[in-house]
Amino acid sequence: MPGVKPPAGFERFPLDIENIPPGRRFGRIYASVFPDLLGFGKTPSRFSDPRRRDPTKRFGVLYLGETLKVCFLEAILRDRRDGLIDDLPIEEKEIYARRYAEIQTITELRLVDLRDDHAIRMGVPTDVAKSSRQSLARTWSLAFHDHQSVPDGIIYPSRLNGHTNIAVFGRAVSKLAPARVVPLIGAAGLAAVINDLRVSLVDFS
């Protein structure tokens, strides 16, 4: 059964908006080879722009997480533990090649809220909030982006552990600023995250 797409007139329908005040911090794990810790692209992702014909008209998305654990899950672990009951070995160099940035809001962010029952209130299919159908999520993301209220992005639960993530549309990235950046291996709490997720760091060289 095809997913339910935004209905006609959705751009005028009131959205459930979460206002994130200045000074709130979120995290991001990114590859050290990229110098811009606020950099983002237009490649296919959960809430990326589904349009393909004219790249200049497509928006980009910057993803951030509320905790180091959810950032680790989204950026590194993802589904690698599926079906694995033993500890998961991850090569040390994969961790050493990344950094962890704390990114702070400097201006209020207005985010479409897909947590709890907000998606249901707005008529958004549960497949969008749970990311079980990415093509559908992208279609709704475009509808949010083009809504007349001009939201800055989306706030949603991680499908991996339920912690809060945000997807900031490219037009609103200027409302963010770096607060702190460290090598991922030196991030406070990383050892606890690795232990909780039953990951073992190994040297395959």
C-alpha cells in the first residue's frame, strides 16, 4: 500500500512546532577530514530533499543528536549489531578518524515536532516519524520545508534508541554555532557508550 502523501492545502495547515531557545546544545560526530563541522550535503538521507532534477533548488539537511549515545548510534553503529549477540568489534581507526562536536543554538530554532503524538495530530503517517519508509519521510520533509510557516527543520525520535534528534534545513544552519569540538576518542562519556552498546575497539593493522 503506498504511503499517504501530504494532502492538498497542507502548506496552510497549522504545524506542531517545538521552539528551541538560544543556548541549547546538540552533538554531532563527523569525519575529521571535513574541516567544516557545520557542513552538510544534499545526498539521500532520512529527511533529504527528494527532488533530483535541479540540484540548485534542493535544500540540504544537517543532523544533530541530543546525546553522545544517539550520535554514536546514528553515525557509526546503526544496524551493525542486528542479529549479533556477541560484542561487536569496531576498528580503532574508525573512531580515531572522527570528531565529536557540541553545537549550540544562537537563535531560536522552530522545528516541526514528530515526537509523541504530534505526528498523529498533524496527520503525518507513523512511517515518517519512525523512519520505516525513507522515501515517504523525504516527501513529507519537503512539505514541511515549503510550508508557509517556514520552519527551520524537524525534531524527531531516533529509530535506534528513541533519543531526540534534529534535522536542520540548510536555510537555518546560520542559527547554529560550534561550542566545543574534540577527537571522538576523547569525548566525555564515550567509554560508557561503548560499554552499554557492547562494542569492542580492535586494531586490525
